[in-house]
Amino acid sequence: MTTAADAPFLFRVCYSDTDAAGVVYHARYLEMFERSRAEWLYQRNLSPSLLVRDYNLLLPVRELTMNFHKPGRLDDVLAIDQLIEHRSRTQIKVRQTAKRTHPEDPNMEPELVASVVIHIVGVDATTLKPKALPDWLFPLDPAGQ
């Protein structure tokens, strides 16, 4: 999903994303990653509702594995990117990472905070059965697969 030309989705952690200690609540990362994938669609003049309306296509998550590397904290700016690791006729495997950026020092290397591998399947919106993904929807990164 991300190519060299794509900018990461930036997410600023606010109070509602954290627990009492100011650490990002683990389930909030799922929302951040989902928003990043939705933004990727919007940047291509697509949306989940347009995919249903014009292509009769749903993209539910079938499986995911998430890892937490460092705690995200209140006021962090997280850069979220995505890369298609595998694509088949009806499924894609996407790796997403959330990295803490350092706006005060752009020369500092971003720190990996959380990562997820998500398996998304194309589903016919009417029958709810697997449906082939259009080739144009998730082109592979030349380094992918």
C-alpha cells in the first residue's frame, strides 16, 4: 500500500487515547491503523462506502497479529505506514508500523512503537463470499512479495 511516494499517516496521541499513566491503550492502535488504511483509500479518491456502492466490495480484516515494541505516550506524533507483503486473488497481507517521530529534532530516527500484520479479504457485499480484488486496488510494491 505504501510506496516511496506515499507519506505516512500522522497521528497525534491525545488524552482519550491513553490510560491513567498517559500510555496509549493497546486497543487504540487498531483504530490508528484502520484510520491510516482509510486515509490511503481517500488519497486515491476511494472510500469504503464507494467500494461497496461502485464495486460491491467489502474489505474485512480476517486475521491480525500486533506487537508492542515501546509505549506510546500522550502528545506523541506517530507516523503510520503500510506495506503490502503479499497479495493473492482475494486477500492481501499488510504490515503497518507506528513510529514515534521527533518534530523538535527531525534528524532523530523514528522509534518503532507498535506494528501489526493484517490479513484482509475481499468479500462480495451481497453474498458475503470471497471476491477477487481488482488489480488496481492494491498494487504490489516492487519490493513486496
